[in-house]
Amino acid sequence: MIDFKTPTIGDAEWVREKLRDSGRMGSEACFGNLFMWCDAYNCGLADVDGMLVCRAGDSFTYPLGDGDAKAVVEKLISYADSRGEKTKFHSLNEKSKAELQNLFPDMFEFEETRDTFDYIYSVENLATLSGKKYHSKRNHISFFESNFDWSYEQMNSENARECLEFSDYWYRANKEKAETGTDKEMVAIHKGLENFDALGIVGGILRVQGDIVAYTFGEPISDRLFCTHVEKAVANIRGAYPMINREFARNSINTYELVNREEDLGIEGLRRAKESYKPQILLTKYSAKAKRLK
């Protein structure tokens, strides 16, 4: 029987090795994400015949790493069957979807999951905001720069604690109007910031007159691709969101070519915001569900 275990910091090294070898660009290819969200979504990790499998609820990721993917999927099918469940996969990309179809023809039904598509941008575009398409962003930033005594700094283990306090303030100010899932997000943010050094987080902080008005953080997926997990700002301070986005791209992740700013979860306002930054890649993802028990 496969033994799925809740991820701990001690799993970081072997999991990251499997994720790097997979070559995936999705936000699920980050150990920090798996660790931060494990409590919220009942996640578990397992090494199955040398391949990494992640479980969220009753759904699996496609096996990652060097190994016999077909044999591993067969074990996952048996595992689900023993629990009286149809085998399900989430976060399939085009490659893993095609491989699953080829290995198990006519066994799975596939669905494109638009709400989980990742938005991947050029770091240079976010740092420069040049061209007509970013005109409104530059206007908001110009207002911010002209009207506030501001500063930007790199996040570290000390000021990360201030970000925890800011997160709690943000939650109290927004919980009545926030979308479903904010409680779970706050749990994930706390897990991330409380393990700042161990997770190797890269982050940035925007201040006005010394007070935090925005912060963001994430981790690398590869040498050319960074993944931003969290971005929070005081919504009624005009320009705070585009400013933290630009300064982070300019000062903290400028050695990367691309940045994955994750999915929009089907939230209308979030989708509009992510689309307004003109992604270079909108990373398609699929789910799969077995048509029958084994």
C-alpha cells in the first residue's frame, strides 16, 4: 500500500530534486507550495518506485522523476480502487495528459481546468512596463511615486515576521468581502513565512513612511523560472499592487527570465488583474478521472 505522508521541511531536498528533473513549469512544481498548502487541502507525498506522487484529497499528480510511470499509475489505480474511489489526477500539463492517454487508452475522461491555468510572464516586461499595453500600470505607479514617501527592501527572516503581522491586518480588513478560501490562504502564508529560511523564500517589501503597505514572496522553479506564491497590499493605496510587482521584478527576481504568478481560481477580479499584465504563457492544465473502477 502506498504511504502518503504530510510534507515536512525534511522532505525539501528529495522532493525538489524530483521536481527539477520533471522540467514542469506549473506552480505545483514547487516544494514551498506543497508544504504551505498541505494542511488546507489534505496533501500528502509519496515516493513510489523512485517517482514522486503528490495527493490532494482524492486526486493525484502525475508521477514525477525517472521511473516507470505506467507501473506507478497502475499502483495508484489499485490504491484508489481499494478505497472504493475512481482514480483522479489534477494539474496535468499537455505532456502528462498525452502520456496518460497513450498508456491507458480509453480509461480516463479529461477536462480542461481553466481556473487552474498558470499565468507566466516575462520578468523584463514586469520590471520595465514599457509599451502602450502597460500605460495604466505606469499611471498608477507614477501616482504612488509622486504622493508617498516609499521604500523597497528585500525580505529576510527578520522583516518576514512583520509581514505576518501585516497579513493578519490584511485578513481582518478584507475577510468580509474576500473570496472563499481566504482562511486557508492565511494558514498557508503563516506556514511559509514562519519557515522563511528553511524554505529558501525570496521576497520583497514595500513601505510607506516605514510601514508595510505591500509584500510578495515565492521561490524558484528552475534557473530561468521563478514562482510567486503570495502578493498582498493595502487595496485603498493607489499604486501599491503594481508598485510591489514592479519593484520585485526589478530588484529581487531580475536574474530570472520568466515568473509564474500562479492561477486565478476562477475569481473574476483576479482574472482581470492577471490578464492585464499580458502573460507570455497561459499554461493549460487538465484533470483526469477514471471512467470506472479497476
